[in-house]
Amino acid sequence: MSELFDAIDALVASRSPLPAPAERKRLRQAHGLTLEEVAATLEVRRATVGAWESGKTEPRPPQREPYAHLLKQLARLYPSLSATEGGVLPAAPTATAPAAVEVAPSAPTAAPAPVPAPAAAPPSPTTAPRPAHGSRRPSASRAAAANSPAPAASGAYAHGPLLVLDADDERQVTGYGTGGLLLDVPARSLPALVEWALAEARVGAEKLHASGKDADPLLVLTAAACGRYGLPAALSDEERSAGRLPADHKAIKLLERAGWKLTRRGLGPWARVYRPVTGGQRQCVQLCIPSWNALDDRSWGHAAELGPAELARVLGVYAHRVMTPVGSSAVTGLELMTALNPPTRASEPDQDGRRHSEHRPGSLGTQALDPAPCEAIDGHPVLAQLPRFHIRGPEERLFEEAYDWARDLTDAECMQPHLVGIDVNLAFGAAANGAVVGLDSPPEHVTNPVFDPAVPGSWLVDLSHVDLGRVKVAKQWCELNGALLPSPFTPTGERPEGPAWYATPTVAYAVELGYDVAPVEAWVRPRIGRFLDGWYKRLRDAYVTTMADLGVTEKLPPDLFLEAMDGYKGRDPELGIVLDAVKMTVKGGIGKLQEKARGGGWVPGQAWPALARPTWRPDIRATVISRARINMHRKMTALAAATGRYPVAVLSDCAVYTADGPSPLDVLPYDKDGKTVPGSFRLGVSPGMVKHEGTQDVLWGVGVLEQLGAQDKVANLARYIKTGEVTARDTGE
């Protein structure tokens, strides 16, 4: 009788229920299993499992039952979106309906709560399939979905702002999106991929301003995906130098034959593939290729080494909190300004009921403006009349830059054991907040003007009479040791020797310190506004939210803040990458306002492409940097007036002090109520507040000064305070 029961069991096993072929593949990939691993376990060939997943064949006993058991177990771990909603498992993808799998449908769409150390994180529901060609295999963890915005459930951009594309050994391409999303990518050529991204993928992002444009879909191609679409995994030396593939490359020719165009930067690490706008409809896809160095490690750390699921998480969080990246962090920072403050808007309907594009007040407009001669950098066409090798001094050129100042230690400071560095959070962002700048009007020249701190512009004025030994702090005159403070009027901290060009905030600070000013001439802008306020707020929120995810929240008491900052990036290294990218977006975006000529063949006096942008505005950059430097000086002065402490080095947003202890609390005085010197440095996560940059021994500092000091220059200890390492470049070895 037992034989009959065995036969019945075998009969049932021969018909063990299985999910649809596409679902079989999804479940295997979700658990990070390769075809080889499944085949070896079931004792069949790799091609056999592949045929089961493609629907070409069906499993037969004795493998069918264990294979069904495997899929059943995986389905419990990784339920499909339709299954969690009480539906059926998705069918195989068709040409018009890509198979989408929402692995983590409950991922948050709003700013997530702070994250503790990874050990406290829940177990993972998904990973990506094995990356081809030797790239790192993703770990089986929830990291790809945790703290990652979920794609929208519906709409034109239901699958989120971007996809990271990876190909397996069978040349099957999978798209990894935010929130653990997986998509089968049916496109078999580069032109077909672009078409698919626009017509079927449902990838992109809503505009950031009512008068702006929706973000183009971004496709990030791994090295394996590059090979699948006829692109090299890496650029040659010549291509890397040019920053793009040659115009006669086969992939470019295929795009051209399909009616697609490339922008001036061509098919490089970041590429924009488009067709001219027709019927008001924009057709454009962004490509990002990490293996071509699209994700510069200065901004993106080790992002290019991540598996596709993890990379989708990093870029997805950044896209959600900042914007879909469109190039380097600097390029994205600049584009964000326009996305949040578009130059045009739709007009009111005319008599025929039609709307047209018109200038939007408060923006920079659509036309590039020439700078004032004093604001132009060397080689600009407005300076073409100058002799070729003429060197402009401060009386001819506006030179608003960040601090790079240092001095020797006093005898008393040498007796203190520690050097403590404090660093201002998002210093240029904080300086951009509330900055009044010129908008869409050219500069107007004025002689013998009366200085007005409310008017943005550049002023030729003599500030050499300002004495830092006697200044107004909090509206009261204070006596200070001016020799131990840098001048607020020059990046080097040296006292100016005569008339020089300054941005409005610098001259206003001289008035704040209690001194009269008498400009000789000025270039001012009549139409003004706070163009960067929205830009700052967007980046500030991205920074603060990401810090909160890493366990560092606002309004922490100083001691708890320092405790929370200890090892904060290690709690989630991927969010640490996002944080650094946000910071570089701020710094790079401000820098791009004065982009210099690049590449060979440029001749001084000849225009370069960046000058055609309305956002080529060295005057706005000067205003922001002036405010950042003045903010730094104001805080150092307030601290010196209250405590007698003076910085020994300042580099941009980092100041170094000697102290009796190794903590910033040994530099910054806090009372029992958690209050410190008004107007000075405060510990905290918000932009404009400070964090601990690093601590070294005073003996270390003395050694660096002796090692790097020159006859006319003191080594800047703020450059090395974080790690204590002095590079061979600095030593001249």
C-alpha cells in the first residue's frame, strides 16, 4: 500500500504549482542567486534553469517539486506588488508593458526617520543579481531599499527618477530603481533603449517649480550594460582626455540614424540624448556611465564601486532630496538654481486664448550678461583691450575668495597641548541664504557713490584704515589683539594697502565694525532679489534630513551632538555618500557661477561656452563667498572679544585654535544652560553651525610649521588638522 502513497506523492509533485516564468526570474534575482547556483543545487545545467525562467521549457520531476519549494520560499521573502495588494503574480513582460516588481512597497515617500547602526536594521527582502565582469556582488541586505524613496504607485513617473541598468551573462538587462524596484529591460540596442526609456519605462521626476520642466529620465549604465549596448566598459586614454567617444563611434552613428542627437559634450560620462521638441513635448534621456568616471570620487566617494541595487539607492535618495543628477555635482548644483527659479513662465491668455512664454520676475532671465570689468576673470572678452600679459591688482579686479590664512603660534599657545579644528556646516549654503544679488539687469557704473549696503554690486574703496584692534562687537567697541586676527577684507588675511574692489557684503562689514567708507566708484545692479533662497532651502533640507538618517538631529545639546557625530557615516556608508554629494553640490554650484575656459585651443579674449549661460555670474559668486568669509570673521571676532581666544589658522570654513583639551568644548564656552557666546560659533548640525573637524597635538603643529614654513609664508594647519597627514605634494618631495 505504501507504494500507492508514494505514487500519489510523485503524481502531485509532477504538477507542483509554479509562478509565471518572469516571476521565477524575479525571485531568483531578488535573493541574489545566479543561474549557476540554482542549477548546481538542483543538479541540472545552467541553460535548463534559464529555459525555465524564459518559459521555453517547464521543470519535470524530480526537480520540479524542489524548484517549486525554492520559489515558494523566495515568494514569502519577496512578495510582488500585485501579490501584496491581493492580486495575482505578474505575467511575463511584453513589449508595451515592462514587468515591474515593487520589492519594498512600504518604503517611505517623505523624509525617513533617523537610522541607528546597521545592526538594528531589519533583515533584507532583496538584492540585485550578480554583476557581470568581476564587479562587486551586492550583499543580501535591505540596504537597497531602506531609507530609499519608493517609486510612485502610478503616473507618468511611476518607476521613479532613474534606473541603474545591469546585464547578466545571458545579456539580459535589469533596471534597478528606488525602493527596491526591479524592471526587465527589453531594449536590445542603444536607440531602442532611449525610445523605451521615454515611451514605456515610466521614469522621470516632476518639476521642482510650477514654471519649470520635468526631470528627464536618467539611465545609469554599469560596465556590463555598456557591453550589452555596444559601448566600451572604459574609455581609452585619448577618449578620456577628450571627455567623450569619437563622433564616428558605431553607437553614435546608430543614434543618429534613429534621429537622436547629442549635446555639445557628446557621448561621454554624462550624456544627453534628445530629439528637437515637437508639439511642446520634450524628448530627452540622460545617460550616466560610472565606469567612465561619471561619479567623481571627490563628490561621490566609492559610489562607482557599488552594486546596481545599492547605486540605485544612493542616486535615488539624492534625486529625491536634491534633484535628478544631470552631470557632476557642480553641474547639478547650477542646474538646481534654474530648476527652482525658472527664467520664464506662461503668460496670461491673450485675446485669442493663447499663452506664450514670458520673463519670470525674480529670475536671472534668458540672456547672458557681461560682467563689470572688475568682475571679469582674466581672459574674458570685456578685457580684450588690456595688454596680453597685464597683471591686474586689487584696484582693477574684484578678488572675493575664501580664507587661506595662518600665523605662527604665540609662546602662550605653544604651552597648550592641543590644536582643535572646527568646521562650519554648509558654509557657502548658509552664506547664500538671504543673499541679495543682481538679477537680470547689466551692471551700471557710478562714480563717487554713497555706499548702500542694500544694493548688490562691486565697490572700489580704501579699507586700509580699518583697525582690527578696536572694533564694534554687538554694537559695543571692543579692544582686541588685531595682530592675531586675519583681515576680513582679503583671502590671505593680510591688511589691504589701498583702494581695492569689494563686493557689497565686505564693505558693509567695515561699516558694521564701526568705520566710515568712501567708495571712489562702483558697478551696481538695479534689479535685485534673493535668487538663491530656494536653492539653499532645498539643499539645507537634503543635508539635515540625511544627517538625521545617520543619527545626528537638530537641536541636540553640544555634548550629545559631539557624541552623535562620532562615527556617524559608518552607520550607513551609502547615505554617507549622499551627504558628501550634497555638500559638493553646494560648493560646486557656487563655483560654477564663474566657470573658467577649459580645453585646448582657447585664446584669451575669446568667449568660451559657459559665458552663454545666464547663470555665468561671477558677481553672485563673489557675494556668496564674501558673505561666507565675513560670517567666519564675525564669529572669530565675537569669540575673541568674549574669551581672548584667537585662531591660528583658517582655511575656507575651518578654523584651528589651541586648547587645553581635545574637544571643541575646550574652545567654545558653553554654560550650564547650553548657551554660548552670542554671534560666535555654535555646535550643531544646521548650516552655519560647526562640527569637530579634528584634533592634533601642538607638537605636531610645531613640526608642520617647521617642515612647511617658508620665509614669507606660514603653513596652514587647517589644511591638515583632520587627519594629521601632510602630503608629499605639500612637502615638495
